[in-house]
Amino acid sequence: MNWLYLAVAIVLEVIATSALKASDGFTKLLPSVLVVLGYAAAFYTLSLTLRTMPVGVVYAVWSGVGVVLITLVGWLLFNQELDVPAFIGIGLISSGVIVLNFFSRVVPH
């Protein structure tokens, strides 16, 4: 269940960050409401994950996967350009999350 909470927290954070871009400096109501609600829900579900998982692991996965997803959202939805080094960086972040999850003994499975 902890991994489900973490996945939900990541998705909510990506939605909130996407809405932050769409809020145009909090000048648009609906995206601004999504920012506040999305981050509140993301931190709540993140706190549920932290009940039983190490904070370093949770934060590494949350931030790493979040960075990758929000970068892809920016590329796909907001037409932000990514170059080869950006894709390499995304690959390295993804690799780090994979190594942490599959090879570290501190991650509960």
C-alpha cells in the first residue's frame, strides 16, 4: 500500500505543478485551485508513505520520478523543447530510481 500512496503523491504533485504553469501566476482561478488542492493532497499521501518507509528513499523516488514526469509533461503538453543532454539527464534520474528500488537494502519490498 505504501508504494500506491507514493505513486498517488507523485501523480498529484505532477498535476499540481502542471496547474501551476497553467495558472499564469495565479491569475487563472481553476488552475490555481488545482495547485492548492493538488499539493495538499500530494503532501498528505506522501505523509502516509512516510509512516513506514525511510524518508530518504521516499524523497528520492518522489523527487526523481516527479522530475522525469513533469519534464515529459512540459515537453508534451507545453511544447517545451528538450535536447539530447536533457534526455540523457532524464535517463540518469530514472536509472537512479531503478537502482535505489531494486538493489538497495534500505527500500522495503
